[in-house]
Amino acid sequence: MVVMEKKGDIRITSATIHSGDTCRLVFEIEKQDKKFALYYEVDRPYGGYFCDVADGVVVTFLSYAMRGGYDIVSEVPVSEKLYYQITEHLVPQFLAATPDAYDTRIICDTVNPRYAPSEVAMAMSCGLDSLASYYKSIEDGKQSAYKVSLLTFFQNGAHHMGTIGHDEREPVVFEEQLSHVKQFCEKINVPLLAVRSNLDAVLSELFWKDSYQNTHSFRNAGFVLLFQKLIKTYFYGAAYTAVDFDASLKKGDSAKFDIFLFPNVSTANTDIYVTESAMTRIEKILYLDRYPEVYDALLVCYKGAKNCGTCVKCRRTLVELDFAGVLDKYEKCFDLPSYKKRRKEFVIRTFIKKDRGATYRDVYTYSKKEKLGIPASWYAISYVGSIVRNVVEFSNRCLKRLARLKKDK
């Protein structure tokens, strides 16, 4: 086992609030010779709910620190419960699943703040996970203490145009999608907490250009923990079931360990729950079919306020809607004639990825189970394509390893 050596410290030196037409919480961050002002901005009515601990930033940085070889030193105090859970549960288990990661220490003073939060909140992007989670939360028979009273939309880097690292168009895409989410929230009459931030740009400069997919769970938890004065319970829509659980920090999508991460970043003031973790994406589509208002609200794309219909997320969702038998109901969300012309291509490209996780495997399994009449040739082509893809990726990994060995010599 290769143990990563320490490279330095990530320092959180101060936190200040600036009020005007909006309210902005600013953390001063240092790493070696780099200094950044990381900000989170809300409409003025929500400014009084920023809390006075560094919990959110510490959680946001944790994955980078462990993968990069850094301790986190905070001059802003951290909640006692969160400190305990990170040091005694999260870090040891992530190390067990990622042996070549760094045993990050959190160096800070701890406090035990007691706020009086009142809201039950939930992320709302108008994607399948958040829509299914929202409607499940308001079903008749649910305890009133757990019914959603506030929806959230964070500028966390999700609006990345499919690039690795920060994309300069990200703020524009965020504002476009925020407008879409606002319209949906107005339709269902639920207030929306929107948080603007330069987080994605800071992370790309402070650490390295990284895939949003690798760290989105830490980022989203970090945003929630900024508002412990407001949010007593937070629901986060699951992307994977427990079947695909993997706590490695270096194997791609952080959503695979959401059911472990979020309970362990809950605090004495704010509980975070992962919801609908037992439902597949097609099951979520079939469940949502009883709510017609979603037919023109579904937004899965990371490129703008409309689904482009060609990115990896749009392609997968179109195939899922198709197989679920509800595709034509979403004619306002997608260019359906274009999809139908390219249906064979999209289905095969989705099947090729069936060994890359539940979101693709479930589509493939569903098509077999339900006997949807997919031509045998499409399965055969996808089988060959999957083998070719694996061979190419294995070859690329070998070449990179050889290059590193030559460099070390």
C-alpha cells in the first residue's frame, strides 16, 4: 500500500458577511502561496440565516484534501459533532476504501452551537431525482414534520457544459436553469432558496481541474451546512441504490456513497437524509407519471435552460422515457422527432455503458425484463462496443502507467 505524504495545509482564515441588495458570506482561503475569497450569496431575506461555523467549507474541501495530501486548518470554529464524525468515521472509512489517499487532519477549535432551524428543505433541479423526491415527500400520510417547506438551488458547479474543471459559461447556464426552477417552484407554490457562489472556479484554481461528478456530494452537503440556522431537515435525492455502494474517493461518482456521507455530515442542528435510494430511474419516471405538471418541467441537461437532447444525460433520459412508455408526454422538454431519428444510436450507446453503473445497467435490464422488442442486433452491437471500449480504456491506463514509470526513472 502506498501511503500519501502530506503536501501542505488548506487554511480557512476568516469568515465575514457583507450585506447590501444581497447578502454575501465570504471565506478567506489559503493554500501555500494561493489566496482566494470563496463567497456564497443569497437574496437579502435569507442573509440572516448564514451560520457562524466553517462546517460547510470543511466538508466541501474534504475529498480534495484526502486525494491531494492536505490537512485542513480552520481559524473559524467547526461544530463539535461534525468534527467527531469526520475524524472518527468519514476519514477512516474513506481511507479503508481508498488506501492511497491521505489521512487528512482537521485542525480547528470546536463549538456546540444551538440554533432553532424550522425548515424542511430539499434540492430542486427539476431532474428526475429531485422531482421524484419532492413528490414522494408531500404524499398524503407523510408526517407533517417531514413535509418539504423549502426548495433549494445551488451554484455548485453542476452547470459545467460537460467539461472537466470550471467552464467560464457556468454562471450563465446557472442563471438560465435558475429561471426554469423558479417557474416550477412558483407553479407548485413552494419558496426557493437560490445560492450563488464562485465555488467551482475556486476549486479549479485552488486544487486541480476535476470532474464535478467526483465531488458533487461534498459540495451539496457544504451548501446545506451554511444554513443550519434555517434548515432543520434536508432531503437529498439519491442517484444510486445501495447495490452500487462504493466508498472509494477515486472511482468516479461520489453519489455512490451518499448513503454513508450525508448521515455523517449531519449536525446537532441539521439532519440530512438521502431519499428514494431504493428506486431506479425508470421507477421514478413511472412514479412521476401521476403528476402531469412534470411533463413540461423535466430538465436534465447541464448546458442550459432547455434539454439539448444530445449530451450524455439527455440521451440516457430519452431512452429511459422511451422504455417507460411515456416519451410523447415530454414533447415540450425534448426534440422528440430528432430523438426518434437517432433512436437506434442512442439506445446502443446507452447499452454499451451497462457495466458502468446502475443508471445504465437498469435501462438494459428493464429492456430485457419487459421484452420491449429491441432488435437482437442492437444488443449484439452494444456487446461488441462494450468490449472495444473496455480494451481501449485498459490500453490507455497501461500507456499512462508506462509514461509515469519512465518519468520516475
